[in-house]
Amino acid sequence: MRAAPAEASPTGRAAPRPAAIPGRAVAPRSAALPLVVLLLWVIVPLPWAGDLGMHAATIERLRHDLLHPGNPLVDADTPSPYYSPWMLLLGCVARATGLSAFGVLRLAALAGLALLVTGVWRYVRTLSAHRAAPALAALSLVLLWGTAVINWSGFLSLNSLALTVSYPSVFTLGLSFHLWAWLTRALRTPTEWRTWPALGVLWAAILLCHQFTGLVATLGGLASVLSARPARALWPRLAAAAALGLLVLWLWPYYDFFALLSAGDDLEGVHRALYTDFLGRYWLALLGVAALALRWRRDRRDPLVIFFLLGAPVCAAGFADGHYSWGRALPAALIPAQLAAALEVVQGGLRAVRTCWAWALAAALAVGAWTQAGVLGYAVGRDALPDVLAADYTPPWPGYDWITPYVRYGEVVMARDLPSRQIPAYGPYTVAPGYPDFFLPDEFRRELAVQRYYTRGTPALARREILREYGVRWVLDGRGPRSDPDLRAVAHGPGGEVLYAVVP
């Protein structure tokens, strides 16, 4: 009888692999495939939540002007970090095909999901040659979270993926897994010189496409380097790759990447929610922390352990210092823990220990799947869900396509709160941006103007001056009919909202 083939250890050294048991890889693959199908199904209705309007608005601006798109949300000539290489490509697709922004975002979702699936497969194969490892890893990444649902771009929970699958963050996470896989192989085996400049450009593209995921990608790449302990001859190549990446960041013409390093203070309040109900949202990943401890005992240079040790302190420091935006680095702690939990099933010691671990992981995955089962509603609708699941289902936001027969591209709409986060997706501008904007110098003044306009005690003359100053053509109000001689009602939407035309 021939011996089982050797398996690559995390540091590249050969390690014996347990003999394959028929069907061992079938169950994880059979469980992972429906999750991929579900996410593909969700792409069809493309549920609206979070930042979808921002990304659609960005595509609309690039469709109309690739070189000088201006601010994506308000009528101002300012740069924006949303003009990334990926969004620029999507803008070109919109121009070439004539597809709507939402149609282009569906294509982006397909590309992002494909990159994520293949990236996870490639990276996990650098950690284990076992056939079940990639499927187990995928299941752990999307289900091994907690019993309180979290939805946030750049986070790989199933519920987050269903709502953000068309976002640049998913595309960028897919690129990150490919970066780690490519870098790990380049550090282990001789490779052509041009690989290193390509890695540097890929790293820069990740940072430009989604800055928070770029931080996670950077920590994961650093973990790969520290784990491999590269030969002295490789350090100049690594330095050249990093230098080229920094040069690309500096030369990117659509916004100043390095200016974002001083813009975090405006985001702390928004990101405080990442630390709310912390244990409830992430406690299933503690199984992975235990797995990381076992991996550390076997190999002090394990890349997943180093990855976790780089990511966890960033998140902890963010909480301790009140820099809650640092919580966006949580995937740098969660991803290595989730992968470690999956790999322990196929890389552990004695077979009996691996079997016990497999049952523990299966139980944790079942709890995670039940917690996030409401995601089915994004594909089939709330009415098709059993009552026990429908109770936890959060319906997507309604759209504002009902204003498009009246409001043309580039016209300014006075709106606030949720509408201001959605209306620019259809081509119009709003007076104040619905999201924090670091490059808009009069952001605070615009927000005050909107607040003053909607305040009931504001004199009619002051309202008229605000409309004139910002070139407002339309006003959206959800407080019922308004008796204002400067406005004329033209359309009624859901929830009692009324679209008014500004009388010249």
C-alpha cells in the first residue's frame, strides 16, 4: 500500500496527511454549495440596504464623465474615495453597455462572488492540501459568527454578504484572498521577478478599492511574510513591491489616498456599533481562537496565528482608545480564527480528536446557520418564510424610482436622512451628502442648511434662500402636504412621502 501524499504545512514544510476517507470531502462541499446558490439568487432582486445607493451613484457619475465625475452625491467638484479602480471599470461597463447602475452592480456582484470563492479556495490550499479544507473554510467564514446578526461591508457573515455582495468590499475581499495565496506561494517557491511588481500593484489596488479591507489585506500579507521568514535575497524584492504599491497609491488621480489617514475622527460614532453586543455577535468564533492556540503549540510561525496576533490588538486598541473605526479591522482577527476552526478538522492530531473537533464545528455551524436563516427572505421574500424565521427578517429599504419620471439627471433634490442616501443612485444630487465626506469642505454647512430648511419655525424667506443657494429644483417631504407657495406637489410615494417641484 502506498503512503498518503504529503501535505504542505503552513510554513511550507512537508507534513503527513491523514489517509483520505471516501466521502469525507463530500459533506462540506454539499453544505457549501447551497450557500453559493443562495447568494447568486439574492443577486437577482439585489436587496437595497446600507451603501448600495452610494455605489450606484458613483457608477452614474462615471457613466457621464469618466475623467471629471465630481462629487457622487452633491453638485460639487470634489474628489471622492469611491472613485476606485474597480468603480472606474464598472463606470466603463455602464458607458459601453447602457445598463442601469443596478444592472452593472449585479454584474459586479457576480464578479465579486466569483473572486471571493476562488480566492478562499486558493488561499486555503496554501494551508492544507485536504480536499475538504476549502469547503469547510467557506462554511466557517460565513457561519462562524455569533447569535446576534451583524451586517457590515467587509464582514463575511452570510447576512452581510447577502446585503453587500455587489459592494466593492466583497470584490476587494476576494482580491485579498488571492493576494495572500499568491504571496504565500511566491515566498515558498522560486518565482519570476515580475511576480513581485504585480503583487505590489495588486496590494495598491486593494487599498484603493476599499480602504478598510485594504488594512485587513495588509495585515494578512504581513503575516504571510513573517511566517515564511524569507531568505535575505527576497527582501529587496519585497521592498520593491511595497515601494511600487506606494507609488501607485500616490499617483492615483481620483483622490488623495494618504489624505484619508487623517480622516478617521469623523467615523468614530458610526463605527461604535461594531463593538455593541460584542460577545453575542462573535462568540462562535471563539472555537477558532481555541484552534489557533493548538496551531501555535504545533508551529510558532503559523501564519494564521500571526495574522490573528496582528489583527486582534488593532481592534482592542480601537475600543480602548475610542477609535471605533479601527473595528473595521475585525476581519483580521475573525478570518484566521474561522479558518483555523475549519482546518483543525483535517489537520489535528489523533483521529479521535479530529472527530470530536468535527462535531464541535458542526454544532457551531448549525447554530450560525440558524441565526442567519432569515437571509432566505432576501431571495424568496418575507411571505415565503416560516414565522419563526420571518420574525428576525429585516426587510430591505424601498427605492425611489417613483421620482425618476420627474427628476432628471443632475438636478438637485432637497432631502434628508434615508432619502439622501438613496436618491443619488438614480442620477440626481442632494443638498447634503447622506454619508460622511472627507473631501467636501462645506459638508457641515450643507447639513445645517438641510436641518434649517426642514425646521418648522424657519421663515419662508430663509427657506427660499436655501433653495436658491443650492440650486434646488425638487423637495422631498414625508410629513404630509405642505402649504408653501414656493412648492407644487407633483408625485406621492410610499409612506406618505411627497415630491414637490420648486416654483420658479
